[in-house]
Amino acid sequence: MKQNENASLGENIPINILLADDDEDDRHFFKRILGEIPINTRLTTVEDGEKLIHYLLKNSGNPPDILFMDFNMPRKNGLQCLSEINLNEKFKHLPVIIYSTSLQERNADLLYDKGAYYYVRKTDMEELRKYVQHILTMMMENKLIRPPREEFVVNLVEV
């Protein structure tokens, strides 16, 4: 798993986050959330699955530290993108957090099998802020690991 080695050393180097989401409001809220948490981050956004894959390939020498990806995107959905990401050795260990407005166990199983770290249902901004801060804190502490399947779907109330 690729971690932000510099951040884990206690330096104030930002965690590079890539957000793939076709909803402009969701991208705006995610950016706002990052501004509210006490973790130095650098956010890049893309609007669909094709742009996500293009961005990753174009920046393969400097991939993001973590990817937050909407499941339901145009051109390529989250499962298609995750499948392509896993085909590239440079991205195989990229922590991918899937989030969606709907939760279907079949999709969750497929995403877990393809290597996603967590599946979270989109919720209110405060709950999402807690979740994002929790995940990024684990990254900074080098404690972000892929959980067992029974912990893959996140209940935000527990975070």
C-alpha cells in the first residue's frame, strides 16, 4: 500500500487526494470538508470515469495518495475504473474509497473483490467530514489497511 511517507514522518506535506465524482455539488462539499479538517491536503477532481483513468495514466509517475470515487459515474462506473486501476502495477496499491448514494450488497462484494478499501454511503456533510478525517488520520499514522469484508461497508455513525 502506498502511504504518504512524508506525512508519516510528521512533516506538513499535503496528502494528495484524487476525487472522482460527476456531481458538482458533491465535489464542492468534499472540498469544503477538506477545508474544515486539520489535515494538510491537496485535492484534484475529475468528473467521470474516463477522465479518472486518463488522469491516473497521465500522472502515473506521481499518483495520488488516495482516491475517493463515486460509484455511479458516466462513461465508466466505479467498478469499471477499479478494474482498470488494478491492471496497472503503479496503481495496484492505491487506497480506493468508494462512495455512493445507494448501497447494493452485490456491488459492494464486487468492489471489495476488486480491491477497494471501503464502501461508504453518501450522507450528510458532518458525517462525511468525520469519515474523511478518520481515513486521512489513519493514512498519516500509516494505519490505513484494507479491512476484512465484514468491515468494508462503513456505517458512518460508528466512525
